[in-house]
Amino acid sequence: MSEEKGQALKPGNKRAWLTVVGLGFLGGAGLSQILANSGNFIPLICADLQCDPGQLTLWITMYAIFMAISQPIVGRLWPKVSPKILVTTAFLVSMVAMALMGTYTEVWQFWISGAVIGVSGGFYFMVAAPYLITNWFAKKTGFALTAAGFISGILAVVLSPIDAAIIAAVGWRTAYFIVAIVSCVLALPFTLFVFEFDPAKLGMRPVGWEEGMETNTAGDLNAPGVPEKKAVSSVPFVMLFLVGGIFALYGGFQNLWGFAATEWGFDSMFTATMISATNLFMLFGPVIGLIIDKIGPWKTTFGVMAIQLVAGLGLLFVHGSEVSVLVFVFLFAFQGAIVGTLMPLLTRDAFGPKDYTKIFSYMQIGIGLIGGFSNPVISFFYTTFGSFSAALWFGVAIAVVCIVFAAIALVTKKPMQKTKWVDAE
């Protein structure tokens, strides 16, 4: 926005923070209810349909594949279609696809729902928060992103036992419909009445916007940045694409901590404690956000990767006590900050707001496609070598490779910007 236009707009702080709350509810009622809390349903479905969990959960792989396929369209539609229409429609389609799971009698039917959830969820699961928050916040972006994730995580924790109670009361088939209705009640008030892509359309300016700042609204024709076609052929883009996808492989460790606990001589109850230690990271998320706002996304990224490296080595060599294992498992969870918070900010910093939605949508392809196979990949190392140490060595390699790739992206960012950056008109 121009200085004259910016001065004419009123501060949008209240609406911006309400958007953050809404994004937290959208994440908790959407992504968490469909994916994170699906564990409440899967054992009962397998018992009822007499199917293998591996076959059933292929619907999650279908979700990852089709979400990746949808991303080029997602990045183009977001700046053009009101999120009130786009997100609401996509959310309702996801909820219908999830509710219909309560009617299925064949495993392949779940795969179809997974594909539908992938396409529809691609419009809001991982992109709504980065798109809206980076438009509504010129400053405090890191804290706002992590605050939305914090709210989403808390809501997921609260809803999981509620879902379990509903299933126990009415059975898993009816529960799917009730859970879908509850999710709609939580998310739709925000998607219908709060979300707006461009603050200027409401006569507001972003949080922290000051005189002399250029527009930070993604997709604005007058916004500065690297055009899409020039961006995707650049070295920083390739490196960040690989960082996002490869780092997403860390997501496969949490579901396999039980094998590590057994190998290290702990009982099955300790596995639940390890998972709880991992989940505690969400409480630390806003602190990560404050650090990002203080030192920037690049330094924070290298710090998180270093912590991930230490955590992997710690679990390899210092797993003799419960306390040490829980500390390193907690540190291991820092990987979530890269994929969920830092990747959109690194992309925005490198390429600017001009074609941000399009460029970040391509990043999501790597995260979705590669990360969607995180469980099979980590399982491969464990089963092939017969030890969880093999999987952890692979985790250490991930950290090292991603540190190198991120360093290359940082070093080549400024030369790329000098030749490909387009200033605001």
C-alpha cells in the first residue's frame, strides 16, 4: 500500500488478532479433527471391517497426494476469491467427506474420502494461517503464526477425549456425523464472518505497519517481490523446497516411539509419556514465535535445526534413563516449527509478497508429497536394519542435509533478489 493509502486506513489490530484466534479454531476443528484425532476411530473401524490398519490408513496417504496436487490451484485462487467463500466451501466439503466415513463398508471408500479431503483441505489446512497472518501482520508475524498453532493444538487436545466419549456413547459410525457438526460449529463463525484476505478491503492496515512500508498483501499487483516464474527456477526456491519436504520426514518418528522405548528397555506405558513429551512442544510454540520476531526466520531456522541435530544424537547415545529420553524427545519435536511456521516466513522473506501465495503453494507440494510418506520411510530404516538407531541416524542425516541446503538458500538469496526482484509501483 502507498503511504497515503496506509495513513488513511485505521489500525486493524483487533481484527488481526481475532483472525489469529479463528485460524486456531479452524486448525483444531479441521486438520486436527480429521487427521490428528483419527486415532480414536481407526482401531474400531479395523475391528468392524476386519481390515488391516495399513490398508485403512492409506486414506491419509491419499490425502497427502491430493493435497499436493491441489496446491498450484490453491495459490492462484486465494488472492482472487474471498476466504469467506473459499475457506467455508472447502471446509464444508472436508466435513462431508469425513462424515461419510461413518457410512462406509469397504476400505477403498475411505481412500476416496481421503482424496476429497486432500483437495478441499489443501485450500486451508496448511495455507490459511500463513496467507492471512502475513497479510494482517507487518510485525509480530512469528508470534501470530505460533499463537494460531498453539490454539489449534490446545483445541485438538480438548476435542480428542470428547470425540472418544462420543464414539463410546453412539458408536464410531454416528460419531463421525456428530464430530463433523461440532467442527462446523467451532470453525464456521470465523470463516463466514471474520476472515478477510486484504485488510485494506475493510479499511484497515496490518499490525505494525508504519509510514514508508510497502504493501505486504500477497498477490497485490503493486506488491514488491520475485515473480512466480523467476522464483521457481531459482536456487533459493529449490533449496527451500527440499528443506521443507525433507524436514517433513521427521513427522514419521512420533508414531514409532513405541519401538524405540521397547528397544531401550522401557515398558509400553512409557511410550505414552514420550508422545506426551512430544506434544508438550505446542506449549512452547509462542516462545518460538517471539524468537522469530526478535532475530528473524533464518537465524531461528538454523537454531531449530541445530536443536534437532542435538536431539537425534542425544537419543542415539544417551537413552539410558527416562529423564534423558523425555528431554531429547521434547527437543525432537522442534521439527514442527520448521514445517508449520518457518517455511512460510522463509519463503516470504526470500521472494516477497508479490506472488507469495503461488510460490508457497509449490513449497507445500514438497512438504505434502515427501512428508506424506514419513511413516513408511522411518519404518523402512527400522525394519531393514532391525534397530531404531538406524532410523535415528537417518534423522541426524536429515538435520545435516537441511542445514546445508538452508545455508545455500541464504547465501544465494540476495544475488537472486538483485536480478529477479520487482519493486512496488
